[in-house]
Amino acid sequence: MEEVLTFVTLTLAATLRVATPLVLCAMGGLFSEKSGVIDVGLEGKMLMAAFFAAATASLTGSAWAGVAAAIVAAEALALLHGFACITHRGNQVVSGIALNILAAGLTVVLGTAWFARGGQTPPLNDGERLKPIFFPVAGDNVLVYAALLSVPFTWWLIARTRFGLRLRAVGEMPLAVDAAGVSVTWLRYRAVLLCGLFAGLAGAYLSIAQNAGFSRDMTAGQGFIALAAIIFGKWRPFPAFGACLVFGLLDAVAIRLQGVKAPGIGEVPVQLIQALPYLLTLFLLAGFIGNAVAPKAAGVPYEKEH
């Protein structure tokens, strides 16, 4: 009984640790998607933020300087996405994919040029990482609690404030918002900047909290998983949070099951276990989640009528 309890406790703690970057990224993506701007570039923002967080923490010796650098890096990509899609009304999916490609290449180039480690940053010591606050075994650093608080905060901001009302309106009927004298462009820019803020925190968590440095392509598709969680949650904060926990649980169970022998099967293949979160992502994105209706203006560039 004690072993079972220990297994459950450690698995739940691991679930929360693994789900933290997904939750932060999903909450940020919700703002962008609610405003009508599709953000496939969540992966790229997280990756760029993770690199600059680890690089800055390594160079300055300060984890908080790393967090600030991560936010700046993600916001820069968010502004680039906004400039392409909002100002110049470009294709939002193509812009997001371009951001992912840019981040994947630029992090390796800069990492090699600055640290000569094949795209990696030097290992971070304890002083350069975000430390646990109450429970060292659980790894409950400040960004874990930020992720938990981000869910009710996102719900409140979208559902209970004037900004949220306008944000939802601009994602459904931008023409009506414009006719009311509210700038569609400014609203959408604020949404993508909020997305950049949360994606920056998610990237910082990956490299200076969950891990001790940056490694090439370390996001490993988590931006796409966060996007799947948004769709699974039907563009609502709490259901999206639940989806992130499901993904985190699968990942945590995969870690705990490595090397375990199942009756009649033998040792469970590590590759199969590690593929579970991605298989679930494919399952969800293939449309097996019921009727998930995106904001009506999502992906549609708005052009002001004269």
C-alpha cells in the first residue's frame, strides 16, 4: 500500500511539473486565438525563450535575468507574428510555421557561436536555476504556481473584463468592433503580446527550472501539444487546463514505466511510452473531440473598410 501511495504521489508531482509549460503556453495561445489570430508558432516562441533564458542565466548567473530574457525573446517573435499577420494581413498559419523554423535554426546557430557546444548552453548550477519553494522533491518553483494561477486569471480576464469582452468580440465579429470605435489592430496586438508573455514563461521553465540548460529542439513538440489542448478545451481556459494535465499525466506515467516489466508482455518499449502524448495529440487534432468551434474570425485577416 505504501508503495502504491508513493507511486501515485510521485506521478502526480511529475504530472504537474510536466504540464506546467503546456499550461502556460495554452493560456497564452488562448488570448491570441480568441482575438482571431491563429498561433501555430507557440513552439517557436517557447524554443527561443528557452534558449535565451538558459543563455542569459549562464552569462549573468541570475535565473531572474534568464526569465526576463525569455520574455523579451518570445515577445519579439510575437511582434514579428503580429507584424506579418495583423499589420500586413499575411497568412497566419504560414507565419507561425516560419517562426518555428526560424527558432529551430537560430537557437542552434547562436548556441554554437556563443558557447561552441553544438547548439547547447553550458550546464546551469543551482544559483542559475529557479529553485523549489516548499517541496524540493516535487520541484514546485515559482513558475509552477504561476501556471496554476494563470488559469483562473485567463478565465477572469476573458470572461469578466471589458478587455475580455472586446477580445471575444474581435475574434467573432471584428467589423462590429471596428464600427464601435475600438481598434481591431490594437486589440489583436495586445492579444499576441499576452501570448508572447506566457510562451516566454513556458520556455524559461523548460530550460532553467525543469532542466539545467538548453539543448537543441528541447521543446519537442510541446507547443503543438498546447495548441491541441486549446482545441480539446474548445477555446476555454479550464477545459484546456484539464487537457494539459492529461498530457502531463501521460508523460509522467511514461517516465515512471520505463524499465518496468508488464505481465505477459515483458519490458514495455520506451519508444512506445514516449510516443503516447504525441499519439493523443494526433487523435485530438484528427477531430475525435466532438464539435469544437473556433472563433469565427480566426485566421481571417481584417481589412478596415473605407
